[in-house]
Amino acid sequence: MKILLNNTSLFESLRPFNDLGFVPTMGGIHKGHLSLINKSNKLCKKTIVSIFVNPKQFNNKKDLKSYPRNIKKDLKILKKSKKVDFVYLPTFKDIYKDKKKSKITLQKKDKILCAKFRKGHFEGVLDVMNKLTKIVKPKKIFMGEKDFQQLYLVKKELEKKYKTKVIPCKTIRDRDNVALSSRNLLLNKTNLITAAKIYETLVDIKKNTKNKKNIPSFLNLKKKELKNNYKIKIDYLELRNINNLKISSTKKNSRLFIAYYLNNVRLIDNL
Amino acid sequence: MKILLNNTSLFESLRPFNDLGFVPTMGGIHKGHLSLINKSNKLCKKTIVSIFVNPKQFNNKKDLKSYPRNIKKDLKILKKSKKVDFVYLPTFKDIYKDKKKSKITLQKKDKILCAKFRKGHFEGVLDVMNKLTKIVKPKKIFMGEKDFQQLYLVKKELEKKYKTKVIPCKTIRDRDNVALSSRNLLLNKTNLITAAKIYETLVDIKKNTKNKKNIPSFLNLKKKELKNNYKIKIDYLELRNINNLKISSTKKNSRLFIAYYLNNVRLIDNL
């Protein structure tokens, strides 16, 4: 029984769910997720985490099949954090109850970076994020900057439709500066060492990128070097404006985006 | 941390405050209040009890001054019930923040029973109930049938204005059938014995009331008998329809209403 001595304490106590922070995940909970949860816990009255491996955002069946799943371990980590009020584990039916086909289509200008290489991926992400937002009705949604394009598209999609705000959170890295990702569980030690070296190279590349019109050709050269040095497949290595994701000819308000494969695992990063 | 395995459990867990039961009181918590709390606890996800002695509903300054107040004891009883989630103890300012004068006026047809004898009383009740409802935003409000006219007027007032539902609850009586009231604390043993006898007489009167047009004159006679036998002042003794509170000429859908004084304490009952 809570005693409310005035209206301020009444409003605070009675409206916690008007102030719900939401951290949508596909499981494989790591410190990146925990930093989102921490932020939600600081900014919101209650925090809900969802774990739902959304089949509709996988353009590759093998990727879906191998995606790390360990719900018991995830729950243990979340519980230990003491910062999660609710964990939402929807069934497929809970989300895709109405069999209506999603009407999400990307604009042509957004069919870049991962959208170009993973056909249908972001359509699936935006569809599930619409559905989750309608169900959970959060005040704020917390998403990591590692998936910068996802954050950019989800923010654009949800904030025009709902009262929810999408809050970007810094990428969390391991001690070798590899960006945390559930997919890292699929990498071996050698892969992780390579990933750390690639990160260092990216920092160098960014440092040596000069503000001039030939940035794309400079990056193209660097991409070839990366490919040869580390024997990796690279989807893209591009400098883009953070506000509209257009190809950038200046370092100001820009990020260097990369997607590459290690051990057949597709990894992304940006800095 | 609560684990939600499907949407049903999500909706149940996330929306408790869309399902808030409210028991407004002026303190002096007794088993009547506890029965309201029990009902709220059964029908609603969360229960809030307010304790606020509303000065604006007292037409008599002495009555306001002598009204029983023991907040510590009240809180102890409420806590012990284990059925109250929140106790709201507003300050005068919390309720009467805006100094706008209340615009509540009773319709002429409602100026009957207690409204006739306690000028301004129900205007004060309806005003505070409007304010409390706006603040607390309950789904259901629980009120006892002992204050039948109050229940009738509040239901009419609130249900047309808000999404809240006013739920009538049976009058709770002590083992001698005296209707429980905070004001009973102001009675001595002799008064309580008299109150029990008056209740018995009322049962008799109701039994002997025949369906005919001279019910009012029959009740007038009985009122005089009560006055003489118990040396009490009686404000009214009337049979009225439960749906519109009009004077009734049939026992069907009717209640016998009484207001009388014992030890200068005004008591009401109906059956």
C-alpha cells in the first residue's frame, strides 16, 4: 500500500505506464542492449524489453536459422540487471494476428546501404516496429546507433505515426573496440581479432579522409585494400550524412558506414 | 521483472491503471468502507482509497468540526486489509486549486430528502466528486447504498461526464443491524441501542406499508410515533422510487428513507 500525500505523488504513482520505455530486441542480450535498458530506466518510469526474432526481416533463410537464440540465458541477464520491469515474449501470432500483408515500402532514396544488399529487410523491420509500437504503446523506444540506418528509418516511420519518441543510444564496443552484436556469438577468436583490426583500419581511414569531392573514389580504394588485406567480402564502405544518409563530401555531420562478412556472418559498423 | 508470454498477459500487466477502482471516503474507515474496497479489489486491477474531509459539503460548521478524524488508525486498517494499492490524502489545495466557484446546482426535483434539510450539501459532494474523478481518473467508483441519495446523484452526475462507472454496494450493518457510518463513533451505547430499535421499527413499518395512495399519511403517523417513542427529531420518513427518488405509492422498486438525530448526530438509513 502506497500513501500519496499530494497530487504530485498521485500523478507519479498512478501514471507509470504513460511513461513506458521500450527496448525491442531479437534476444542474444549483450551489453549494448543493457546500455539501452539503463537509459530507459533513467528516462522512463517503467521499462519493457521484447525478445522476438522476427522472421519477416530476414532476407536470408540461413541467417534466420543460425540467429543466436538462448531465451533462458537472456532472461537471466535481464533479471540480474534489476532494471527491467517487463519482458515481452510474443508468439508469432501475437504479432502477425491479422494476416493483412504489410504495406511498408521504402522510398527510392532510402534503398541504400543495407537496404540495397538485404532486400525486404527494412520493410520487415518497419512492419514489426509498427506492430510492436501499436501493442506496447511506449512513450520512448531505445535503439542503438550500431544499426544506424535502422534507427534512422524507424525514427522517421514511428515518430510521424505515433506519440512515441525513438531515442538513439551510443554503440557499445568490447575492449578491442568491436561493436557488440548478437551475431558476434557466431564468430571465432580469429574472426574477432580480424574485426578489431578492421575497426582500427576504419579509424585510420576516417582520419585520412579529406574534405574533397573524390571521397567516394578514395573510399573505393580503401575498400579494395581492406578486401585484400583481410580476405573479406565487403557490401559497402561509404561516408554518409547522418541527417539524410546521402553520400557525403565532407566529414562534418557524417559517418563512415561499413558492412562486411566474417565467417559468413554479416557485420555492420559505423563511426 | 515480470515475464509476459503472450499479448493477453502483456495487456493485463501494462494496463492496470486503465482499470483503477476508486473508493472515496472522508476517513473513519469502517467495515462499510472495507466492503467497498473488497468489491473494488475483485472488479478492478488496482484500488485507490481517498481520505478527504471535504469542508464544502458540510452545511453545519459544528458537524464539520466534530467529524471523526483519525488518519493513523485509518491507514492501519487499510494496510491490514491488504486490498488497497494506493491511499490518496489530498491537501485542500490539491482539490481546490482553481478558485473558480463550483457551478453545481441541483435540479428542483432533486431538492428532496437530505437535499431539503442540508442546504448546499450535495452541491459540495458533486463538486468534490467531479474534482476527484478528474484527478484520479478511475474506471469504477464504489459507493455505499446507505447514502442512497448521494449514490443516485453522483452516478447521474459522473456517468454522463466521464468514462467512469459508479458501482452501488450494499449497506453494511453491525450485529444489531445499525447501518455502519463514521458518525457512529460519535454515539454512546444508549444511542446505539436506540438506533437498533429504530431499525427494527423501520422493518415493521415497511412490512405494514400497504400499496395504496395513503402511504404518505400512514408514514406521517408512524413518524410521529417514532418521535414520541424515542424522543428523537426526524427530518423525513418517506417511501421513494429507487430509480427516480419520486414519492412512491407502491412498495415495488421502492425504499423507505429516514433521517433522524441521536445525541445531536444526524443519521440516515434506507431499506
